[in-house]
Amino acid sequence: MSLYDLLANAVRRLYDARIDTPPVLETGTYFPGAARFISAWLEIRDEALALSGRMQSIPRFHEIMPAQADISANDGKDWRLFVLKVYGAEVDKNMAACPKLAELVSSTPDVLSASLSFLAPRKHIPRHRGPFRGVLRYQLGLSVPLDAQGRPAAVLALNDVEHRVGDGQQLLWDDTYPHEVWNNSDQMRLVLLLDVRRPHMPFDLRVLSHALIASVGMVARVRGLA
């Protein structure tokens, strides 16, 4: 087991013992800022699609985080992330490429990280868990292909329950629950992913979360990610 896995498991156990919420959470309660992103989803989509001509310059997830190669480089198909913000550290050149999205990210204090996620046709992200219950994952569908039944062809299996997030649709979820993703289509799937600060935590966990978020942001700066 890698050092990353050992640290992730330790942090996860600490938060799991104190926070008990379901895999999917209500945006109005846990991330009211979601309304701003939903209302601008067409503008966000257009900015994201404009990046498609430079796809080869957008890094694969495991090129950003080598420790995640097991879920990113597993099948030879691309999962590319255009990162605008990493745990509080903004990537200036990428923010400049998406001015509307950058404005929303910068003016929504609870948004800690922001990425545009490009999932290649037939890509499978294997089952895994996030490390840190102090943040929540917000997903907004931007350009999601449909299957033969007219449903979103990309599937998120979260705690063994399937979710299909289509264009202009959203899902706020806890990525510390086991999850995996399939793009069951022959087209690219494009979504916005935000990591947002979890509200309503005990004071000591809020303090710890602040420290962990700051440390990850510092590492991102040192590694030149922001």
C-alpha cells in the first residue's frame, strides 16, 4: 500500500467516525452556491467545448497525480482534467481561458477546487474512494452523450447505486463512498467537477479541514500545478 493510501485511509477513518451523511446530498443545504453554476451552465459548456481543439495539451489525471494511475491509466483510454483551481490555489492561465467559469469559481468562497473533466469514449474509472469527507464533490453535466434509450450514457455508480447526470443537471455527492464511472458511448463526456467545503461540521473537524486544505494547496503550488 502506498503512502498516499495509508494517509488517505487514516484521514477517512477520522472523519467517518464523526460525520454520517448519505452519499448524495441536497445542494440547497450543503452547497447553495450551486444555483449560480446551474444558471450559467450553457456559458460554462461553451467555454469548455472551446478547449476541445487543444485536447492533447490537457493533462491526463495520472499526469497531475501519479498516485492515481490505477484509476486513470488503467485501460489506455484518456481521462483528462483542465484544472482551474486546486484546494484554494488558482491556475491563472486556465482561469483566463474560461472567464465566465473563473468568475463563478473566484466569487464562490466554498469552491476549493474546480476542473473540467474530459472522459474519453468507453473509458472506465475503476471503483475507488476519495480520502477526505471534509469536502464534497459537485458535478454539473455539460456535454454528456446519450444512449439508445435517450438516457445519459455516462454512469456514476456511487455506493452501488447508478446515477446519470445529463446536460445541465447536477449532483452533489460524497466521494469517500465507493464509486466508479463508465462512459458507455463513442463520444467524449464533459462535466464540471467542483470540490466544495462541507458545512455543518464540528468545530475541531473544521479546523482540521482548514489545515488539510491549506497543505494540499501548498503542495500544488510547490509542484507547479498552480
